[in-house]
Amino acid sequence: MSLLADHNMPFAVALAIMALLAVAQLFGLSDFGTDAEIDLDADIDGDLDAGGFADGLASLIGLGRVPFTIWLAAFLFLFAGLGVGIQQLADGLTGAPFAAWAAAAISGIVTLPVTGLVTRPLGKLIPRDETSAVNVDSLLGRRATISIGTAAHGSPARAQVLDRHGRTHQVMVEPDDSTVVIRADEIVLLVRREGETFYAIEVSPRQLSPAS
């Protein structure tokens, strides 16, 4: 069964788009779309933070677990593979493949949860510690640990904080109280943000319940 046959055309197109994404990544052409991707990733994370139906649906299909371009590439690859398999199965059982639109619809429905199954473990292997790739305000109210330097008024230190998906982010932190100095390995609570700098208060681990 030819991939370029009319009944397989949606899947051939999906593979072609995936190949273009790979070429763009290889030659750095995707830099032109970096800001748009970051905004999209931030919007997705913002929707997840809102909870509810959108959160459940996104979790099911794996959105927000990995950068959107990786999610899209995985979806296109699985969509094409499952689609061709469905057409081969239909041809073997009935003697003819489904119409292209019908096979595409079936494959699309099946591919979404399968993509979620693939991207959830994949997300644990792909570091996403760039704060700009998520909604930075979603980090407010979370615990952080001073990792490098001493945080003082006008002199921020680097800290590590986990987002709600368990990804590590590196942020610059100053004490919210200008008279306080916060040293390495101390735990703080991020209470506000001005530009790229977070302001925090010192806390003891026993004063906070575990982050969700």
C-alpha cells in the first residue's frame, strides 16, 4: 500500500510537515518562531494552571508536558503511523481502505491520547528550566531554594523552583525585606515579581505544606 495513494494522503502530508519541522530545527530556522512558541507554551501553562476541563483534556493528550514543537512532531508522526496502519487493517478486513477523511478522523481521535502516553514520560527526560517558557507568575507562591550566591537588597541570588509539573526553573531572587540577607541553601517563598527578579521571604520547611 503506497503512502502517496489518495487514501493515505493526510498521513503523507503529516509526515511532510514533521520533516519540515525537523529541517527547521536542524538549520536553526525555527529561531524565527521562538517567541511565538514561548508565548504558546506560556498560554498552555496558563490554561493548565486554571484547572478544570481544559486541564484534564491537556493532561490526557500531553499538552504542556514537552515544548509544543516536540508535542506536534510526536502527534504528526503517530497520526501518520496509526493512520497507515488503520488503512492497511481496513484493506485486509474489507478489501478496501477507508476514505481519506474517515481514516484521518479515526486516526486523529486515536492519536491524541496516544500522544499523551508518549509525551508524559518524554517530558521527564527533556529539561525545561527556562522560566520564559512558562507563565512566570505561576511560580509565585512556590518554594525556592537559594542555589548560588547570597540574596540581599539590590543583589539577587540564583534560586531553583519547581513548577506544578515538576520542572525546575532558575530564577533570580532578592529578599522582600530589604534588611534581610538570605544565604545559599535556604528555602524561601516567592511572594512577588518585578521584571525578571522575584522577591521572597524566608521560611522554614515545616512552615509550609508540600508543594502540589
